[in-house]
Amino acid sequence: MVDWVGTGQISEISPLPLEPLYPFSLFLFDSELCVALSDLDRGLIKDCIEGDPQAWKNFCDRFAGLVMDVVDETLSFARSSSDKSRAESSDGQLKERLTLEFFQELRENGFALMRAFRGDSSLATYLAVVARRSVLSRISKSPTN
């Protein structure tokens, strides 16, 4: 029994059916059907770690837009939760610098961040999370950005 707020009426709500509302939702959690890492991404990681310069170029081309978007969103978040004047100075240059620094960070220690990727998610998801953490860490350490 539920008392609808403000109406004073009491009504019974039937329990939800045990079957999913959409038949395809059964497949969302089936580990055999869920492929988190594409063969293309797996090959890019492998080739980058092995030092193939063309693979690194392809990797950067493939994920530069994603990383730039993450940098932009992270800076917007930092701007909304802290002193706005600090985060707005030379915004375009800051985004570009943080994006470049993230890609340099990926190459450090023999691609340690790429080696740490376990494949539990898509490569894009992993890179977005790591980039966000990297940007937040860098802007929190630099009072002038």
C-alpha cells in the first residue's frame, strides 16, 4: 500500500514482473556475449607497447578527441567547483597542454598505464577515467595552471 503524497489516497502497487521488460536486456550481463575490448584496440595496445611508431600515431589519432573532451569536461567541473577566475585563464592552451601531458604520461615507464589496462571495460572508458584522474591531479597541484 502506498500513500500518494499530497492526495491522501492509498493504492496498491503490483510487484514488478520477474521477466525483464526488454528481452535483449538479458544479454547485457552475459559475459560470453559482452566484448569489452575490440581486436583493433587490443592490437593497438600491443603494437604501442612493442614500440611501433605507426601504432602510436594511430592510437593518438583514434583517441585524441576523446581525451580532449575529457580534459574539457574535467576543467568545466573544476571551474564549477572552485575559483572560476583561476580555471579560465588561457583555457585553450591549458586544454591543449593537459591533453599533450596525458599522452606523454601514457608513454612513460614503457607504457605502464597501457600495460595496467586489464580489459574489464572498453579502452575508451579506461582512457577517459585515467585522463580525468590525471587532469584533476595536475590542476590540483598547479595553482596557476
